[in-house]
Amino acid sequence: MKMTTTSHEVESAKQRNHMGLARLPGLVSRVRELGLLAVLFFIILVVSVQAPRFLSIDNFVQILLSVAIIAIVAVGETLVVLTRNVDLSVGSMVGITAFVTAYFFQQIPNTNILVGILLGCVLGLALGSINGLIVSLGRVPAIVATLGTLYVYRGLLFVIGSNTTTQVNASDVPPGYLALATTQILGIPALILIAAVIAIIAAYFLHASKSGRQLYAVGSNPAAADMIGIRRNRLVFAAFAASGLLAGLAGVLWGARFATVGATAATGLELQVIAAVVVGGVNIFGGSGTILGAVLGAIVLGTLQNALNILNISQFWLQASYGAAIIGAVVLDAIITRWVQRTILARRKKV
Amino acid sequence: MKRLRSLLITWEALLVVLLLISIGVGATRSPYFLSGFNFYALTSNIMEIAIMALPMTLIIIAGEIDLSVASTLGLTSVVLGLLWSRGYPMWLAIGVALLIGIVAGCLNGFLVTKLALPSLVVTIGTLALYRGLAYVVLGDQAVSSFPSAFTNFGFGTIGSSEIPWSGLIFAILLILFVVVLHFSRLGRQLYAIGNNKEAARFSGINVSRVKLLLFILSGGIAALAGVIFTARFSSARPDNAVGFELVVVTVVLLGGVNIFGGRGSLLGVALAIFIVAILQNVLGLLNISGDIQSLAIGLLLILSVLGPNVARRIQVVITRRRLVAGSS
Amino acid sequence: MAKPADPIIELRGIAKQFGGVQALRGVDIRLFPGEVQALVGENGAGKSTLVKILAGIHKPDAGVMKMGGELVELRSPTQAQALGIAVVYQEPMLFPDLNIAENIFMGRHPRDRFGRVNWKRMYREVDQLLESLDVALSSRTPVQGLSVAEQQMVEIAKALSLQARVLVLDEPTAALSSHEVEELFAIVKQLRERGVAILFVSHRLEEVFRIADRVTVFRDGTHIITAPISEINTEEMIKHMVGRELSRLFPKGEAEIGEVALEVRHLTRAGVFADVNFQLRRGEILGFAGLVGAGRTEVARVLFGIDRAEGGEIWLKGKKVRIRSPQEAMDYGIAYVPEDRHLQGLVMNFSIATNITLPILQKVSRLGLVDPRKEQKIAAEHSRQLSIRSTGVEQLVNALSGGNQQKVVLSKWLATNPSVLILDEPTRGIDVGAKAEVHRIISDLAARGLAIILISSELPEVLAMADQVLVLHEGRVTGAFARSEATQERVMFAATGQDR
């Protein structure tokens, strides 16, 4: 080897690499998470100057509590988006599982809490699997399939509601169920802990399992994934199923947290979830993004909501801000991507 | 290729059959179904969706989608209501509402063409944004006192017929859109773009400009639908027409327009509009609530894409078997 | 080099047909451990088809493949990989969002005893691998942002980690700078020492002489010769590569050469082509010769307003112009028949008539509405002029043969009534009879006073048709010949960047 490539050449190659932008995209993704933290601190700073009570431990717990359920759903959505798909039906899945679980406890109040949790999860898993089948086997674009199931699942919920009861109230369900949302472990609400555990498990799965890594491959370059024999359909199906499972669990917790569950529960949640995921830097074209980012995205949006509240700014700004956040994030991504490509191109032309 | 064309013809024939069946079911299930008033109710109920489905057809044929139409409707509705309640003349309120629709469409089109973002993501974002702005404008209030000329336009009929005014607007628009899509230069360019964007570009078609135009058109028409909706219910609320984008997309896809662009006709879409209208009407006559109706619409949406996909795969399997059988 | 008796891989009588075109007509090739075998040939000689067969992407229609003396069948890319065949393409197929280590180990990550991805081991192994190849990259570098050369290194490293015994390099140096080529060659030599059999597919003859032990020449899908590199020289190699039949071609007829229609001065698009100059008169055919990627199509795209030039001038009929879009190019009387009929030339499920009128909708419309009668009339006229065989102008173009489809594309652009016509590979993938017909049409058009640029990878075609030949090599003009001076050898020398 040494016979042809001089050490000088290797050296210059190394230098080029250091000066060049080879590490840039990695940097960009890290910049995204750091940027989110910066945005978070900026919000906290501005708001706490205006309203000091914002800066209390109690308030932070409130924020995390409001974020916990969305974060769980956002974890599932991240898995789907990584594969270059999207799941719009999460809000309906959360609603239906919340209602069914609450109704189950109302009807059979003496069952073990775990049975109810399991019921919700299995229901979510089933609904998510239907999405997965329509997309992977039926070759229906995810946006059409899940826009359809968004309404189908919500409609099902109304059918169930019209045949049973319009609303399950807090007084109808066993206190053990409601305790899911109020229990504290070591002074931290269980809800926050559950969300944290799920995020950690999912992050670990994405980082350390073969399938987790293949999810990235499928979204990053589907054709290349096919070339090395990755079973793309199976992974896409699994991502949708997982999204359903997590939405199911989130629904169980939703019922416990809000106690009063009607047929409109969690309507429109999908927009918050997608906003969190996109703001969190998960690329809507698949292939890149982290659970940490998505969770940070959810926390930023939750903090924003809380801040609006504390600053007495109308809550009506909330939905508009989700929309603006989605647009802003994709526009920013597009600009950064263009800039990176242009610098890479310029670098190549110089060579 | 002839097979494909005949497949399209069968799709539209299928829609006609579906339409006749739904009329039959409606007539047998409810004695009111065939009444003149029910025709009025059925028609006026779907007209906003029908009108918005026209530009949506063009957009989907050109290979894009606009999910923000219902939110644009909501936004323009509350702007109209707000201006009127603040004492501005009706013509000005309507004018501003239409302008806002056009601006909303412009933003969608700009993001899709200039920044080359996928319309799917852009319009999910603006779906939330425009609806959110509607809440910002009017909060949880509603404007419900409108001049009688305006509300008469909303729920009156033409002369002594059972045709609502919105039906007339739809009919005029339908003719215009049919002319544009099926007989004009622009229509030809739309199909070319949806079929093969690259070949369209190489043929000197300004793809970006055409797409921008489509989104502006979609926004403007959604605003018009907003005016009609406001007049029909005599109510401007920020949650007006929530979820209508589902029905709009459903009628277009059910009408045989290919979700990936390039194929479809307004004849199919017009048939689909009436099928969905009758479906909603019959379910309504059977006392089934709107929320459950959307279950049926959602199913219809999935089936209208899944159905042809499955049919094509079955066809492929059959021809392959035949080939195998023939060669052995 | 001592050659062991047994080849690692042996292909016999491999044939492959696409549509009506016979890409490979029963070729034999044998690769021995520790050899670099170059595969050369003109565009369309069948090299890439052979590469795709080795990669498991295409299945051959006939022929057998043996590895280590045993019959094998490649049904998929994964199977080819498992058998130890690795292919590095000109544009590597990688996951841009992931880092080098994962690109190498995707789907077969090293794992610890709990089944978890062992990142440390993976990074260590990849770093060792890269170091052993003397590649100055870290295993953690994301692939997005790597140059093509660096991406190829990643592919080669992947081949090594797969213990590949056969490495196919498909035009690897096409997008590389000379410095990067040196680095690649160093690695190729190192792999040869390790006993890997390397098939080096290339256009660049000087590189072949530098790196290869043996060379195989393909022509028109047949195997012409395999010889040790020491027993062959450039002239002989080129003679084997060219030497195609000329008899079936239709040479250009008499045409009156008129005033200058198009002149290009110092036209430059950074990183693509530089300092291109030529003059084209009415009635004249200017042939663009060169190998794939030499920059010929890129010049055409600039002339047609699809891409922009950064430097230089374009003069049309004595006036300096700026062309910013295809529409503007058409307004100036330029028409471009693109190289890819299906992707750029036609809307496949449009009819003949609607395809022909697509660029001239304005002409067949009144008040924005298409006049079907006028459309039919114009389409029928053009269809008749080029004798397009169809059931009528309402027939969809995807039901037509390749030759007739090409005639539709030609009609489409002739309908714009151009003064300058650019033809990019107008006879690619169509059968011999249709080819002669297209040549006759081109000749007629020149006789009618059109100024024509003919881009073709088939040398005999260029030589038979063109009044002058411009040869490009790596974005630069390396030869300009009048009809009388142009010979296959001369053009090929210029096209491969040989100095004479």
C-alpha cells in the first residue's frame, strides 16, 4: 500500500475531511436537539421574567404531566415517520382506547387494573395493525390510509358510544384506575415516569437493536434497503403496529388522567403529535431523527402552551402555533438541507 | 393501454351503478327520500364539498394534494362574520374573505413550488395553521346575525324549484372546470404534469407556475365555499366544516382520480359527489349521526384506493398464472 | 503474476435481451484470484448488463455461471452478496442519513451476547478496515456529505467486510478527480495482493493500462478478445472496440450549407463542462461524440434552457441570447429530443396526437381551448411525414414500438418548427430498420435547412451523419474534426482522452 499512496496524500485527505463538511449533517441533527433546548430556555427565561410563578417546580411538573401522554404517542409516531410514512389516526386511536378502557372499568369495576391496561394496549395494537396492513400490503399511501382510519376509528367510537353511554365519568370507574395518573413514585408522578420509561425503551430499541437500525435504513433509502435484503413491508407494518400499541397505552392513561371520557376524547391530538415530531427534528422524509428530539419537541410545545396560559394569552393561539411550528420546522429543514447540499457541491467542484 | 381506458370506463360505470343502488336503497328505506324537499336538503348539504372537490380534482391530477381546504373555509367564514359584525358592508366582507382564501392558497403554493416541499406536509401544517387562525380571529364565539338577503341566498331556492342557489354556483363551476380540465390547454398540461413531470418540463410547460395557480384556485374556491357555508347556516364559527377535507378527498378518489396523479375525470368526481351526498342523506334519514357517517366516508376513502390496488394485483396474479399455464 | 489454474468465477454463453434489443449475445468471462481484469467497450457494448447480471439484478436468458467449479444461479442482489460478489457502482447505493460504519454493517450489525448492536466493536472493526485501506475517514462520519470517491471507498470497505472474493468496479473513476483515482488504484492494488478477483469496467484506456493485468473487449454484446495487458496496445484495443458494421447506416445526403444558425463561445458550467466552442450552420449536422458522462447531454441541456451556464455566450442567427427556460429555447427556435424517451420525451399514456401537440398547445388552441380538429390535423400531418405506424393518431404511445415512439418524439419537436434541432441519442434502443429510417429523416431535415446537433454514442452513426464532429472528454473538447478527417480511431482516441 505504502508504495503508491504517499503519506502526504493521506495527510491531505485527512485535512480535507477535517476542513470539509463531512460531519455537517451529524452536526445539524445535534444542533437540532441543542437548538430545541435553547428555544426551551429562551421561553422559560422570557416567561419567568414576566410571570415568576412560571418558574416553580410545581409548574414544571404540570408541564411534564400535560406532555407525558403526547410524548408517548409521539414516540410511536416517530417510529412510523422514520420509515417515510405518517400516522394521522393516532388521535382517534387514543380516543377509542380511552373510552373503551374507561367503559370496561365502569362495567367491571372489580377487575385487576392490569387487565384494563392490557385491554387498551391490545385494542391499540389491533387498530395500528390494521393501518399497517393497509399501507404495507394494500399499498395505500400512508396519508390516505390513516386519514381514512382517523375517521373510521372515531366513527367506531361514536357507534360504541351510541350503544353504551355517551360519557364515562370519574365517579363510574374504580379509584385504582384513576390512580394511574395521580400516583407518585419517589415524589414523581407515575405518568411522567411511564412516559420516560417508554421513551428510554424506544430510544434504546432504535439505538441497539437490529430492527431499530433497519427502520432508519428503510426510511433513508428504500431501494438500497431492498438491495441488501431488508424486509421493508414487515418493518413498516411493525412501525404502524407499534404506533397503535403506544396510542393504546396513551389512551388508557388518558382515561385515567381526565377521568371523564366521551366520544370526542383526544380529537385533533394527531396535529400536536406530528408537530412535536417534526419540531423535534425527525425528518418527515424518513431516515433521520431521534426519540430524544421528538420528546423535546413535545416538551417545547407543552411549555409554550403553559406559557400562553400563564401569560394570559388566549389559548386560541395554540392550534395556530402548532401549524406554524410544523411549517416552520419543514421550511427550516429544507433550507438547511439545501445549504448543506450546496456547500457539498461547491466543495466537489473545487476538488 | 386500451385495457386501462376500459378500466376507467368501467370505474365510471361502476359509479353509475353505485349511484342507482344508493338511490334505490334510499327510496326503500325512507318514504321521504324521493320528496322534493329531501332533494333540496341532500343537494345543499354537499355543495360546499362539491365545490371544493373541483379544484382538488385538478390538484390531485397534477400529482399534489391540498388538505387545508376545510380550514381555509373555516378561516374565511369567521373573517366574513367578524367584518360583518363590526359593521362593514357585506360586499366588502365577502371580498376580503375571498382574498384571504387566495392568500392562503398562495402560501400553500409558494411553499410547495418555491421551497419544493411536499404538498402533503405543507397542507397538514396549514390545516392546523388556518384553523388555528380561525380560532384566533373569533375565539369560541360565533356570528349568527346576517342580513336576510345573505341568508336567503344560503338556504333559499331558485324560484319555486327545489334547487338551492349553491347548486347553481356548483353547476356553473362544474361546467367551467370541465371545460378547463377536459378541453383547455391548461387541462392538457395538468395531465401531462401528473403523468410525467419531467416530460412536461421538457415540453416547455412551466410546472411551478401551473401548480402555484392550482393552489391559489383551491384557496379561492375554499373561500367561496366558506361564504356559502356561512350563509347556509347563518353562522360564522371557527369550527365550521371541521373535517370536510376528508370528504373532499374521498369524493375525488372515489370518482376514480388516481392518488398519484395523471388520471381521472370530472364526470367520475361528479358521480361520486352525488353518491356521497345520498349516502350521507340516507344515513341521516336513518337517524345516524354525522360522526358515524364519517366512519362510512373514511371506509369509502380507503376502499376507493385499496379496491383498484387489490384488483390490479389479482389481475397480475391471474395473467401470470395464465402465462405459466400457457408456457408449460 | 502467477495465475492459479482455477478461476473464482466463470461465466459461459451469457445472453440477455431487453425488449427487442440483444444486449449480450453469449459472452464468456473468467476471473482469477489476484487479478485485475479490465472490461472495455463502447457504450452499448453490454458491459453494464454484465455487471447487473453479476450483481444479481438481472437474470440472464441463457448461459451458465460457475463459482469455485460449482454451478450457481444468482436470483437476487442479496444472494450475489452471500456468494461473495460485491459490486461498486459509479453512484453508490448507500444510506445517506447513516454513518459509514452502519452503511457497512446494515442488516448484519455485530451484536453482543444480549443481541444488542455492539457499536464499539462495529466502530473498531470499521476503523481498522478503513485504516487497512489507508482511507482517512472515521467510521462515525455520516455518508451524507461524502464525495463520490469516498462513498466508493465505503462500498469497497463493505465488500471487504463481506469477505468478497469478486469485486466489480463499474466505471468507478468516472466521477473522480485524478487525485482520487490514485487513491482508488492504491486500494485496488492492495485488494489484488489479498487475492480478490477484480473486474474493472472502464472507458479510460490509460487507466486500464495502468491497473489491469488482463483486458477483455466487448462489442455489440459479444466477447471480442481477452488478452494480457502486456500483449496489447492502445491502437489494437481501440480497433477491437470500434470496427462496427457501417453497411446498414444511411449516410447524410446532399444539403446546402447556409448561414450560421448557432454559435457557442466558451460555454462553461462549473464541474460539468468547460470552454465549449462551436459554430453550426443551416443544413449542417454537428456530431457530438464522446463517452457517457463526457458532458454532451449537459451542453444540450444548457442550450435548451433546462440548466444554466455560468460562463460563455450563445449566439443565434447573429444575436447573443440568454436562454432561461425550455419555453424560451423554443421561442428561439431550438428543439431538443432528449435521450430518455420514456422519462423525458413522452407522456406514455397520452395519445400520439396529444404528445405531438404538447409543446405547441398554443398553436392548436383558440381562446385557451384545444381545437381537437386542428390538433388531429397537425398530428396526422406529422405522423404521415415520418410514416409513424399506428392505428391512428388517437392511439396511445405506450402501445407503439420503440422506433415509432421515437418518431413521435421527433414529430413533437418538428411541430415546433425549429431552426436548430438537438437530437440526443435518437436511435438508442430501436431496431435496425427503424434506425435507418430515423437516419433518413435526419438527413432530410438537414436538406430542408435545419441546423442539427446529433449526440450519439454510436460512432459509426456520428461518422456517417455528421458534417463535423466535436469530441468531448470529461467536459472538455478534446477533438474537432471535419467529415473528411474523422475516423473511428481518431474520434475514439480523443474520446478516451488519449494524446496523439
